[in-house]
Amino acid sequence: MADVTSIGGSSRENPLSRKLTKILDTRLETDKDLLDSLNELSNFFTENNLRTRRNLRGDIEKRSLDINKEFLESFRDIKDSLELLYSETKMMNQTCVQMRDRLITSKTSVQDLISATNELKVERERIDVHKALSDGFCRTFFLTAEEKKLLSNARDSGGISSEFFDALDRAKDVHRNSQVLLQTGQQKAALEIRENMALFQESGLEKLYRWAQQQCRMRVGLNSPTEMSPLLVKGMAYLQDRPALFRYIIEEYCTYQRNEMVRGFIDAMTREDEGRKPIEMQAHDPPRYVGDMLAWVHQTVPSEIEALDQLLSKCKEGVGGASETLKELKLKSMGQITEGLCRPLRTRVEQVVLSEPGAVQLSMLDSTVTFYVGTLRQVLPEKGALMAALSDLALLTHKTFLSALSTQAVTLAEKLKTGVVDETENIVGYLAPLPIVHTVAALLKDVLQAQSMLEIEQREVPLILNAVLDPFLTVLQESVVGMTTAESAAYMINCLYLLHSTLSLYNFTNEKVGKLKSMMDANVDALTNEQASFLVQRLGLGQIYVVLQQRASGVSHGNVPLSQLPGMDPLAIQTFNTCKIILHRSNLFLFCLQAKFNAYLAHVDSLTLTQVSAVLSATARNAIRQKCSQVLLLIYKQLHKEVNDPANGYDPTKMLTSSPEQIETLIQRMEFDCALLDARLESCNFLLNKIAGQQWTSVGGIVKLRGVLSAERKYLEKVKRDPNAICNPVQALTSSNLDHFGGLVDSVEALLAVGRRCQSVMKKFRREEPNSCLDVDVVADEGSTWIKVVARNPMGTFSVFRDASETGYRTIVGVGELWLEMASRNPLRFRPPQVVFHFIKGVNKKVADALDSIGVRVSGIIFPSTGDFDVDPAKLRHVDNLPPEPEKVEFNRLNLDVTTLIAYVSALSNNEIGCDAQGRRIRFENPTLKQQLQWEMESRVKNRLDEIFEGKQLLCCKTAYMDFKSIVTTVGGPNEKRWAEELETKLIVVPDIVESNLSSKVRTFSSGKIRSRSLVIFGTGDEMKIPTVTGNVAFLRSVHDLHLNLVTITHQTRALSEMKEIQVDEKAGSFGNV
């Protein structure tokens, strides 16, 4: 153990052992300095051998020495730099010392400079103030060089602009401001300035005057722009400061415009302009000829007034010391402008009037001239030459018209006076008004129709009527001298009735109408006396009537009973007892009183005078019939009284058992039937005359309505001629449809009166049931309004409505539901038409409310819901007969047909007319293309389609798109293909809708062949509820024949024509293919 310890201890004391231990304990990977040293050593210790290891220390020391040398060299450079820096710093210090010395020296001199600068600054401020005052004075009292240039050179009329007026205003302001100098004692300067400004103003106004002259000449002409030059309008306001120049301009303007107006009038008379024929070509028609001339004047004068108003719009009243107002100036100027028309207009109108074209045409001329005189008097001066000429022409026309009217009336009266009546003519024809009477009535109608255009004074009406009627009525009364009393009375009634009917159409002939009515009444009384006397004689009541009249007048027959007087015995009374006379329609009938009127004895036509039957007026015939009935009734009353008087010796139980009251009731009932027949006939004739008017020509179904009314009139006339030919004539009168047709006509006229369109009357709409249609009375507003006219008694309508559950009858509400169903099946612009029930005799409120609840509009009188129809009319509620006009439907999407797509890209539509894409002239050999080229010359289809497409989304179904592509690819030209590609960028292709409502209806109603492609295209648009733009009118015609409605926009067709163009060789006159 001791040995071991000894060894261990010696080992710790051994230096080599310690170094080894230290080296072994060293962690090379963590000793950064050692690693850096080894890395540096590797740079120059490249070979590891004995020699290099021995020399390693020396190499390291040598390398350390080299490093120190390099370090020393680097410090030497730094030392040199520091020495250089020191020398420069020392030099800078010396310079700063010098600068300090110089600053101290200059400080004293700068103080003197500052003092001088302050003094100059004060002087400069004083000069600036003087300069500002001078500039302000110059600006206030002098013009700039540019302004002087604008106002100078009076001979130069060019260069007028807004800057010119600014310069003129400036000169005016300077002239006005110079007054201040006079007040401040600067008289000389003020006078010089005022004189200079006055010269500039005069020069500027003269320049403005010359320029205005040129402008008036440039603007002159009826075809000149309606807008006046704003500078000219402004210039006229400035020229007011010089009244002489202002007046000269106005006079020259009027002179130029007068010449142009005369030239324009002559051109309108002799030249064709924009399709308007020359007025001289209407010389064969005097009213139109004169009317066109005056219409041209009436059209031209307002434009001239508007131009003159614009010219003087900025002028002010009282400027420049003018003695007349602007209104007076305008009227005077218009008088000068229109003065040139006096001679050509007067010459032509006088030539027409003095040629005496006839009373009717002179009446039209008179009303035309009077109308335009009254119209132009509001805008032209009363003392002007044109107004004086027109007034003279109006007076001449009126006098010539009255003279011609009197002459023609006297001529007609002379013809009537010298006329020869054919005695062999039928008495009815003989008592009818002669053709000369119809001529007079037509003359009055034409004259009054022409005069009705004007609000003529009442004093003019008697002049016209007296000129015609007075001589004619005198001769008419003389012409019946040779006739019997009955014939003369009937003839006079017919003639007076014709004249009365003509005059009663005008509300300003009341006085003369009243006179004619009095004359008719007098003749009616005379004819009544003849008819009554005839009845008394034919019925054998002459002696009875004489005795009764004697008894009524107090003549005594002593104590002899009435039954013992001649002609008054019971046998004679019994003869009267066997017959009772009643008036039935237009004939008299005898019915046997015995056996309670069961035996029909005879039909006695001879009881009515032939003269009474020949009376044209139903009112007059009814009056005669009623008065004769009253005579017979009076005789019966008196005789019944005497028979029931015991003193007269009659047995009342055997004769005249009917009371007078019973006879009177029976007569009244028969008279009512007769009056109702006449009223029905007059109503039928009135409706036929009404629908013959010009405004009815555009209404569809009018021929059918006219035929129905004509058949109704024929039937009523048959009833009137022979009541026995009808099984139940009374029922024939009460069941007439004239009330319904009257309500239909009134509804159409109410729509037309407010400018709404009526498409058709009595139009049929096919229902889905076989051979079943719905008749719509009135179709209006382009088909968006259906009107049903209900003429049924309101009490009957209400009774059926109230008892519907018990009776099972279809009520008016059920009819309304049927109409609504049909309206939903026939939409217009994808909306069902509104259904309106017009009750011309009124309707109960409950019925009206029930109809309103299902969507049917009601018009007419509304009776209370209590069912009481006997109500004060003032307390009834009236619903407007006119249904509201439906709102128009606007679409923002369109469905395009193949024809539309082709027309849009066709060379005919896109190129200039008659030219190809390069502008060369072309022609076509194909007749269809020739026709389409002619159509294109009349109307450019591309322009119409662009208007239709504007702002819309363009759609087309896949079938239309594919067919269009195929057609363009096959027959389209290069440009047409390019236009088709451009159009395709605007299209939205939608899927086809094959099974549509349209296709199902066509299959239901059509037995012919309709192309499936068209059904797909139009059916797609119909299902999408958008209009289809098309040129396929053949398909539309086929659909229309099936009573189907499609929403379409049509246009003319165009074919693809580019490949069929033939170029025209203008030089050689030959043709070659393009």
C-alpha cells in the first residue's frame, strides 16, 4: 500500500504528467481561440513533416513579425492623415479670425444700408398707392385697347360677339360714371371723357346697326330657323338707346319678311313642297281653295309673330323715349309684314266669290272667311292692311252669299209655282213633298251646317232663313189652292215636317222652328176636322151628331122625347150599339159589342182618310188619331147620357151598356199600342241614321249591326201594314231589341266622344264547347275592354237574382262569371280584358255589388238594395257609363322571329337604298327583291326595328336561332354574315317551349296545317308573356281566323339579298355580277 501511494503522489508532481493531463482534459470543440489559431495555422502550415514541425516556431514568430510591420505601416498612414488634418484646421482657424475681423468692419456699413432701405420702402408704398389710384381711375374712366378696337371701325359690320356688348356696356358705364367728376370739380377731364365715350358708343351702335341689318337679311325667309340669334335679340335691346336706328332695323326687318312672305305664298300656290300639292290645283273646289289659302296665312302668321316676339323679347318699355308701346310696335310691324299678302289674296278670293259658285259653296266660303277673320283679328292689328282686306272680303262674301241664297230661293219658289202635278200619280206619292221641297231642305241643311262652324249672331239666322223660307212658304201655300182641304192640309204637313226636321237639328233656329210648328199645328187641326167629319159620316152618325149638337147648344124640340125624333129612334141607336170604334195601330177596326166582343165583323180601311195615312210625321198622325178618338168618345158620352135619361124614352138595358169610362180606357190602350209602334219605327230609323256617320266607318261589325236594325225596321213596317199577319203584334212591340241596340250605340258614341277607340260591335269569341260562341256587344280600347249592354227591366233582373236558388235560372252574376272566364281565355297583352255590364234601365244595388265582387264593373243607375224601384231619381246613385281606360302595358323584353332576324341583317336594310356595301349602284332580277327594294325606299325597316329594340332585352328561342344561323350560312353574303355575328352578341337564346297554350288551342280549333316552327317560336313568346316581333303576317292571319289573340309587333319583311345583287355599270350602261 505504501508503494502505491508513493507512485501516485510522484505522478502528480511530474510536469510532463501535468501537461499531458491538461492536454487530455482540454475540450477542443469548445475552445474558440484554439480553433481560430488552428484555422489560421492551416493557411500557411501546408506540409506536416519533421522539418516543418521543427521550423514551426520560427515560422510563427516570423509571421508575427510581418503582422506587426503591417500594423506599423497602417499607423504611419493614420499619422500622416492626422498631421494633414491639423494643418488644415490651423488654416481654417486663421480664416475664421480674418472673417471675424471683416464682419466687425462691415457691421457698421450695413446699419447705414438698412436705414436707406427703410426710407426706400416708405417711398415705394407711397408710389404704390398713387399707382393704384391711377389704375382705378383708368379702369373707371377709360376703355382698354381691346374694347376700343371692338367699338371702333363703324364701317366694319363683322366681329359682333358677347365681348362687343361687354365693351358697349363699359362705355355706357364710363359715360355715366363721369358725372361724378363733374360734381368733384374735374370739369375738363369729365367733359373730355364724356365726349370720348359718346363717340365710342355712337361708333359701336352704328357697327351694331350694320351687323343687325346683315343678320335680318340672313335670317329672312319662311324656312329660316325658328330660334332667333341671341346676339341679335340682345342687340335690339341696345339699339333702343338710338330710336332712329332701332326704327330703321324694324322697318328693314318688316320689308324683308314681307317680301319673303309674298314669295312663300306664291310658292305655296304654284309649287309642290314635300308631297303637298300646290293650292292652285284646288281651284276647282272653291271652299277648299279659299280655305287652303287662308289656312296658309293662319299657319304662317303665328310663326312670324313668334319670330317678332323673340326679336323684341329683351326690349323694354319706354327705353329711348319711344312714343309707342312694344305691343303697339309688334302689331304695327305685323301689319307691315302681312301687307304684301293683300293683293294676291284679295285677287284670288274675289275671283272665286264673284264667280258665284252657288249658295251652298258661298255659305261655306262665308263661314270659312269669317272664321279666319275672327281668328287673325286676335293677332293682327285691326287697322292693318291685311285685316282690312280680310274684313272687306268677309263682307263681300257675306253679301254675295245672301244675294245668291235669295236668288236661288226665288228660283226654287218659281219652279214650285210653275210646276205641273201629274194627276194620274198615286195620291200618297202626290201628297209627299215634291223633289223641289227636298232641294230646299237640303239647301237649308248645307247652309246651316256651314254656318254652324261659327258662333254667328242671332240676327244673322233670320236673314238666312227668311231669304229661303219666306218666298218658298208663300209659293207653297199658293200651290195647294186647287186641292181639297184634306189634301192641302196633308201636303202642307209633309212639306212643313220636312223643313221642321231639317231646322230642328240646329239650336240657333228656334224662332223659325216655332213658326213652322205653328203652321203644322194649324194644318193638323184642319186635317183632324176633315177626318172627324169623315168618321161621323161613314159611321152614320150624321143625324145623331146634329141632334146632339142642337141639344148641347140649347135648341128645344118641344116636349117630344128624343127617341121620337127622326134619326134618333131606338132602331138607329141600336145600329150604333152594334159597333164600337177603337183605334188599333194605324187602322180602325169594328168589333161587335154583342156577344161580349167575340165576333170580328170587318176590317174597315175606309174609316181612315187616305190623306191621313199619307202624313209622314208619326207625331202628327198620332195627334190626328187622338183628336178623332176624342170626338167619337165625346159623341158616345153625350149619347150615353141621353139614353140613360128616362125622359128620352130609351131602354138603357138594351143599348150602350158599356160606360164611357170603359170605352175611354179601351181607346187609350189601343192608342198606346199605335204610338209605341211609331216610336219603335222612329227609334229604328234614328239608330240607322246615327250609325251611318263617318265616325262609325272604322268600327268593326257595323255592317252586321246595320243589317240587324234593317231587319227590325222591316218587321215593324210589316206589323204596321197588316197587324193580322202577326200572331201577337202587341208582344212583337214589347219584345223588341231596339232598347238593347240603342244602349249599344250610345256606349260606342260615348267612347268615341272622348277619343277612345271602339274596335268592334257584336263580336263573337269562340268557346271550347263545339259550335258555341260568346257575343260581346262592344269591344273597345284595342280589345282591353268588353262591354255588355243589359236592357232588361231592373225588377226582373233582381227577381231572378233573388230567386235563383229556387228557379235554377242563370242569373246575371252567372253571366258575369261566364264573361270573366272568356276574358281570361282571350287576354290582350297577357292581361284579361276588363268586363263592363252597362244597365241602360238601371240595376239593384245587391246585384251590382254581387257583380262587383266577382270582378265585373257596373255602369248605370243603381237602385236601393231594398228592392224598391219607385224612387225619386234625385236620390239614385249614377255610375259613370264610361269604364276607365286600362293602363298600357310596357315590355322590356322582346321575342324575335326568324323573319325579324333576317330583316335586321339583310343588305337591303343596312346598305344605302339601291347600293351595295361599297356604295355602287345595284339592281335585282328577282321580283320579290324588287318589291322589297321599293318598300325600303318608302320606309327603312332597320330604323323601325332599332326603335322597337331600343332599351329592350332581345330574346329568341333555340329553333329560331338555329334556323337563322342556317339561312345566313347558306344564302347570306359576307357583310350579312358579319352583321349576323354582331346581332348574335345582342341576343339571348332561350330553350324552346314546344307544348304551349298556343299550340294546344291551334290543335283544338284548327283543321288546317300550321308550321310547327312558327308554333314553337310564337308559343315560346306567349308562354314567357313577352311580345314577338315578326314579319310573318301569314301565320298571324291564320291565328286571327281562329279568333286567337297574340301579342305581336309587326314589320315589313326583307330577304337576304347580298348574293343576288347585280351591279350597274354606269359608264358602259351594262350590268355585271358583283
